[in-house]
Amino acid sequence: MVNCPQCGAPVKPGARFCTRCGVRLAAAGLADAALTKTLDVGTPLQGGRYQIIGQLGHGGMGAVYLARDMELFGRLCVVKQMRPFFASQTERRRAEEDFKREAEVLARLNQPGHPRIPEVYGYFVEGLDQFLVMKYIEGESLERRLERLNDPLSETEVVRCGQEVANALVYLHSRKPRPVIHRDIKPANIIVDPEDRVWLVDFGLARAAVSSGARVMVAGGKTVAAGTPGYTPLEQWQMQPTVKSDVYALGATMHHLLTASDPRDRFTSFPELDYEILRSFSTFAPLSEVRPDVSPALAALVARCLDPDPKFRPTADQLEIELGALAPTGSRFFDTVKRWSPTLGEMLGSALASFVRVLFGRPAPRSRPGQRTPAPTVEQERPAIPCLYCRGQGTTRGGRTCPICRGTGYW
């Protein structure tokens, strides 16, 4: 067995497609060792400016590495390398065009930028390889979080993450002169950092009509569309994606997070995919049946996102608003402020925290005559403060993450 150059899954020697991610493997006869070739730790790039620390994984079109920018005091960054092995020169040229397009899309998104979309720092070519340098987002993808917990996520967390991603989509879909369509939204492409901020990553398919990344649909042995089965709507497989294709993918992502049922599993037994297979298996069980504790409003919203007809799906803007209405009341105002002005959000949060401490703090106990009052401990100095997200069900003493709902309000 060897490993897929994109997702790392084991594949049989001579296989044409990876059964996990669907990428078309290199031509028959390519050395098996080539499928697993990676950049070694310490490898210098661009004349020594970037130094590879280790491999982070695989993105839509290549391997992703953690590196240091030696010209900027060792700042950590992500270096994305276009995968070097293709079944034909045509696929290589297409991949090179798509990889460069990803760099261009991200560079344009930097202006004015969005707080939940990573910045692109640079793009360069070295030998036959292309590299994209991006902001390093430390954290855990929602796919890995599901695997780690081995359990569905809470409704509160799914609503929060969905709202943040929807806000990023509002930004993408409002770009001029044409909207940017992400085309590959799924749990693996959503990262939650240590501060519980949600990031949308991997723009390998953005605005690309056909890409070498993700799972492919084939016809007559040729790639005709790209996406990830289970998350990608039928119109995208027909090469007619719209901004509402991203809404469908986000709906499929929320369904996956709420049920821990991976929609890709239905397709792993097929060596190649065609439209009829995708159409036959692109259905989702109602949340009311598989997760009855989910609120009817959220279940109905996810179902609308997954409507086969794009005109019946909400826009990203509508989706963000409706998810915001489902969020705990205390979080909505601060979510809006933090989204557009993190500094102002911090200031208002600190002011509210001081007010809540005064309101809910307890006075120090009085000492009896002749009795020494022990100095208060750090924990005693920090009163228990009710969470604004779950309306006081959880409390904390100076922390910022509620132990009950995992909300990130200001304390």
C-alpha cells in the first residue's frame, strides 16, 4: 500500500483514484515512493527565506507545510506546495493555472480583507514547483474535532461556527466585479483557533471551473467537474455553480457536525463518480429524525440550505441573520461588534466585564475583633461571572471560554 499524495489515505498500487478524497492518482508506472515524497524538515526555499518546520497536511491542490520566515524574525507561516505528480501534462497545466488562481483570489481578498480569511503573504516558483505563503492559523479543523470527540457537536457550537462562516461567505459573495465562490466548504476547511475564532481556509477551488483538487466526477475517463461528494450540490457537478452552492455546502457541513454522519462515506465504494451516482446519493436524513434534540428552527434552516433547487436556499446574508437569531441573546451584539471592529469589541467587552464583576461580585467577609483576615486567593478575587451565551448556565472566574456552552463571550 502507498499513500494518496493529497489526503494521505492508503491506496492500492496501480489505483487510478483515491477512494477517500477521489483525486486522480499519477499515471501507472510512477514509482510508489513518488506518491509519498515530501519536503524534509529544514529544507530552505526562496534562497533561504523560508525554512520548513514540518508538514501540516494536504490541501485542495497540494501539500501544506509549517515554515519560518527568516526575513521577518522567524515568523511562522504556511507554505503550500502544488502537488508535483499528475497523470498527464494537461492536468499539470490545469493545476498550475488553478494554483496561481488561488493565489490571485486570496491576494484580492486581502483588500480590504476579512477577519476570518487568512492573508496571503507571497507566491513564488522554484524549479518546477509553485508555492503559496499564507498566514498560519493555529488550531483544529472541525473535521478533526469531530474525530477527537467521537460525538456530534452541540447545537450552540454549530450555530456559532455556521454564523461565522456565513459571514465570511457574505464577504466572498459581495466581491466586485464578480463574486468569489469557495466551492469546497466542509469541516476540514474550517479551523477553530485557540481563541475560539472560526477561520475559513483552503481556496483551492475558488472560482476554478475545473480543478485537480478534491474529489472529481469523471465522464469517459476525463475529469469534468470538481468538488467533495456529500458537500457539493448537483449544480456544481454540472459546472454551473452559484453563490448558493456555498450555502448548500455549509448546510451539509452543519448537518455533518450535528449528526457526526460523514456524507462522503456514501461514495467511497465507487472507483469513479458520474452525475447519476451523485444525484442518487445526495440526500440527507431530516435532523428531526437523526438528532431530535436539535431545535426545529435550526433543523428547518439546514433543510432549506440543502434544497436541491438553489432558488429555494437562503443567501449567505440571510443564513447569517437566521443563525444569529438562533444564537443566545447576549452574544449577538458582541458578535457583530467583534466581527467588524475587534478592538472596539475588546473595549466594550472589558467595560461589560467590569460592570458584571461589580454587579455579581461578593464583598469580602468581615473579620471578628482580634481575628486576622486571611488574604484572598486569586480565585476569590475573581468572582464567578455568568456566561452571556448560555444565559448564566455556565460561570467562570476570570476565564474567557464558558465550560458549559464553550461560548467566547467577554467576562
